[in-house]
Amino acid sequence: MDDLKAKYLDLIGNAGDENSLEELRVQALGKKGEISLQMRELGKMTPEERQVAGPALNALKDEINSALVAKRTALADAALDARLRDEWLDVTLPSRMRGQGTIHPISQVTEEVTAIFADMGFSVAEGPQIESDHYNFDALNIPGHHPARAEMDTFYTHRRKGDNRPPHVLRTHTSPVQIRSMEQTGAPTRIICPGRVYRADYDQTHTPMFHQVEGLAIDKDISMANLKWVLEEFVKSYFEVDNVDIRFRASHFPFTEPSAEVDIRCSWAGGTLKVGEGDDWLEILGSGMVHPKVLQAGGIDPNEWQGFAFGMGIDRIAMLKYGIPDLRAFFDSDLRWLRHYGFAALDQPTLQGGLSR
């Protein structure tokens, strides 16, 4: 046994890595290891022989196990020392600066859209989010039987019993801002109306609260050709492409006549949207010439003035540009989600100048 002990202690001491050490453990203490085979011979011995050989073999087994553990610890310590030498780091150096916040994608896209239309001479107009039935529907030539006026589609504010004032709603679009702006400034005018809107809908592409931007331009000689140019310039700037094909499809909206859905040429190759190329078409907004009744509701003479209007979902175009698959993610995600899609920290210039922090 002394020879067996000396043999394995020497081999363990000279082992250079974990694999060699494991091979030695199997060779000595595995099912067919030398020491394990010696233990099996105890059954063939007389009681007197077992009293001598048993304790000696157990002591040898314990000593080999202890040597294996000690060598394994020594190898781990040596590996750690080598790693510390090779991966040296000065912990006294200052850490890299990292922004503590990010701009929300809706805010960023609103800034982008506003900047693009500002370059084309559009100013920003705002209005209340709780609107009267008149501004939200009547002034926009939306008849009383229109589905949008049903409670299943629109959020109506609560009225106490006996309160007979006209109903108010959470605005379903930013079009009421156009009416208020026409009343206040008259014609000519050129505005966009970004903001929150509300509809009773919820799925992958709809939420009860979302964001729209609508545009309005009124003058004496405005036509659909002007509308087409404005939308082409917007799409090229927003999607950062040099050329884009736009297609008007006849449609119907109560507040415009004629009305048109607007499609852009695109490709979905590889599941990625590429604007301005390919054989597919993607609908992005609705538009048309302002209906004469809407001009009248805003206090503008339709015999003297005419104009165009358009509207699009800010959330939708944000999804298209940044590849965000689910609209609901805008409202229930954390900063890790924002960083995943590459939205910048808050210390970036805004349209108002300075920093948005």
C-alpha cells in the first residue's frame, strides 16, 4: 500500500490541469480503479486480515481524496492568478458615462414629424383632449348616425342626472383642432395638429389611447397636387430615402371631398420594411380636399378658399420606421426595451432649442 500511496501522491502532485486530475481520480478510485479493486479483495480475507487491511485501505482512500481536493484548489488558484495578470484592470479609473434616461419613441417621432413639416412652413396647433360633440363630430360633417358616434367606439364623459349640456367626449382624432384653429386665425393657414386621441379599441395595432398628427393647409389656389408634393417630401424625409412612389386611392371621409387613402411603394424582403423600392404598397394615411361644410364650420367661406387635410398615426409610423411589432409595447415596456430599439438619451437637442432633459 505504501507503493500505491507514493505512486498516486506523486502523480497528483505533478498533474497540470483539471482533466489530468480527473483521469487520476478514476484510475485510483473509480469502479475499476486500483484502490477500489483492493477494497473488493477484503471479502476474500480472514477476519484477522480484514482488521489490518480495512483501516489501511480506508486511510489510503481518504488521503488520495484529500490530495485530489488540495490539487484541484491549487489549480483553480493558479488559473485565477493567471487571469488576474492577463486581464488587469485599473479600478481607480472613472466609469464610462451613461445616460440615465431615454426619450420615448412617441416623443422622438413627434419631434421628427414636427421638424419636417416646420421646414415646409407648417406651424403647430394644439387643442383640448376633452372635446364637445360639436367640435369632435358636427363641425367635421360627421352625421349623427355615423358609427364613430356610438358608445362602443367613443369614450363619452359622464353626466349627472339632470345635466342637459351637450355631450363631451375624449377626442377621437385631432381634427377638432383644425376647426378651432380656423375659427381663431381664419385663412390662409398651414398647421399640423399632433396629440393624444382616444378610441374604444385594443389589440396588436390598436390601443384605447394613441397619437395622431393631422395637417391642414388653406389658401385660394391649393389643389391635390400640392397635397401630393407635401406628402412625398414628408415620406422622403421621415424614412430617409431619396425617392418614393406615392399612390392615391379613392376613399370616403366625411370631412374631405374628394378623399384618398395614401399608399407608398415598399418592399418587405427579409421581413424588413424598405420604403421607395419593391413591388408592394403600404397604406400610411388618409387625406383629401377639405369639405366645404367643414370650412363653413370653421368660419371660412368655401367660395373663396379651399384646402387640403391629411392625418396619420404617430405610433404607426414609429412602428414602421423602427421595426416595432406591437403597438401596445409603447405603453407597457421599460428602459431596456427603449434601448433595444436604439432610442437616444434625453440630452439631445429639441425643436425648442437647448436640451430636452
